[in-house]
Amino acid sequence: MAKTKWTNLRVVADKILRDPIFIGLNFETVIDYFIDFITVVGVPELFDEKFTNAEIPIVNYRATLPDDFLEEITVQVDHKIARTATDTYFGNYEEYQNTNPNEYFPDKRTEPSYKIKGGYIYLSKKDGNLLLKYRCIATETDETSEDYGIPLMPDDPVFILALQSYIEVQFLKMLFRAGKINGQVLQLAQQDYAWNVGRYETHSRRLTYGDMESLSRQFKSILARNNEFETRFKHLGNR
């Protein structure tokens, strides 16, 4: 699926709240369900890429990750590219050094390494500065807008309908457990969700015209023609 324009998450919330049964649903809960949905379904086009604008200080082998951090792309320690660590004692350097003062210690390595856990990144260097390129969820960046910081999503009707169905099912589950709706209402919503998310997953795998053209050229370059033997394969590999 081609990357689409962005739209605000409030679009989905407004659609859902048109139905009086969802009157108790607040926007904070919609955001929580939105995060759950993209985790379950996987929506690569939702993720933005960022650089840290300033160096993050490393204090005692640890640095705090940005609030919107999802996944690292590149990690630099004092302007050196770091690699993912495989050390069994990673994240507990101070204790390890105190109990094993004569052992080879990670600070002596020329190549820094790191491991991520929770909201922190643990490093093989006790102090220094960290730069990150990382993935995050796209959000409204206009600081003058009342929606500043609100998650954005593809302006795609198929995606919006799948997300809407997911949020409705999660909220209706709570109402059902509280005895406020019958099982038939929840079952119908679950059926709608299964249909809509299946449609989205199929839709999201569609190739764009550019993708199809590239794929066509690749196949044409590797498939042998029926008459290649007669022409002594002199055209083999031609595009």
C-alpha cells in the first residue's frame, strides 16, 4: 500500500462517539486502544524517524531514552557507532567491576555497545554522550495546534474502519462484563472487526504501480524465454 496522507486520531473518536452506546469513551482511552491496535496488527507506515536534537548524557553506564522512542535505528556514543551488546553482565557494570576488579572491562573496548531495557539504554561506557536515530509514532508537530502531540494515522478509509472496529470491540467488552449490554451486541461488533481488519491486512499488502513495475522487470530479467536454446541464449538477461 502506498504511503498515504496523515490525519488526526480524533477523526476515529468522532466517528465512534456518534453512537450513544459509546458516550462514556474518552479520548485518552482511544489513544491507548490505538497503540494496542498498531502493536497487534502492525502498521509500518505509521512510524516516523527522528534524530535526537541534542546529545543525551550517559551517567553510570546508562542514559534515558526519549519519551516517544519505539525502536533504535542507529546509536552513537561520543560520535562512534555502537553495536548491540551480547554481554551477560550488561546493565550491571558497577557491581560487576567491584566484584571482578582484575577482569577485562568493557570500557577498554574501542567499539561501544549497548542494550535497551525499559525506558533506558545501557552502554559499555560509564560516561559520555549519546546520539540516536530512532523510530517513533508520528504525531502532530504544530505547537500552535490544540492537537499538538496527538498521534497521526494514515488517511486511509480501510485503515480507519479497522481501527474504529477494534476500539469499539474493546470498549464493548467492558460494557458486557459490567452487564450493560447483551452478548449479541458484542458478537456483532467482533464479527465486524474480524471482517474489517482482514480487509485492511489484504489492502495493506497491495503493490503500488511502481512496485508492480519493478517486480515485473525483475521477473523479466531472470526468466528464460522459450526460444533461448535456439538463439544460443544470446538474449538471456536482457530486460
